[in-house]
Amino acid sequence: MKLMSFALTTAQILAQTKTVTRRTGWKTAKAGDVVQPIVKGQGIPKGGKVERIGQPIRFTAVSREVLEDITPQDVFREGFPQMTKGAFIKFFKQANGCRRTAVVTRIQFEYLEPRS
């Protein structure tokens, strides 16, 4: 099973308030894929282990879109109900080193097990 890092949104994954994620990669992702959320997958010291976050998730829809086309509803689905569209775009650009016109992968997903 593939692993997907949620280093910047670990709390939202734990609370199961995040149901959409945007990625600069993941171009071959497709609906039906099941992945394990983790805190981070790179920069782990030798002998270190990945930290899993909850149970696996299943992708329900995958598309490619321009970052600046995000809707306020999707900012909420990303786990940031208090953030404006502009603030989210700025946050994403800084975290991923891209432009607001970058084409990103939008992945909608569901939790396979309810939060305990």
C-alpha cells in the first residue's frame, strides 16, 4: 500500500475533517486507490519509522486543476474552515514552491473507518 504524507495537516486527518488534498505530484492517482496517511515520508533518520495517522483512506475522485481555481468550499474540505481562498493559495505556494497558476492534482477521499 502506498503512503501519503500529511505533515502540514496531521491534525485535520486525525479529526477526519479533511476530505480533499491537493498535490503537485500524484499524477497517476485514480479513484479507488487506497493509501495510508502518514506524518512524513522523507527526511526520516536511518533506523527511523514512518508514523501512521489513523487508518487507510480511499480516493473517490481525482482530477488535475489550476491551484488558483480552488473554491471556498474546497478550502473547507482541505481542513481549513477559517482560511480564505487567497490565504490557502499563499499557504500552498509557500509549502510546495509553486505558482498560483500551477496545475495540481486534486484528490477527494473518504475515511475507511470512522474516527474512534
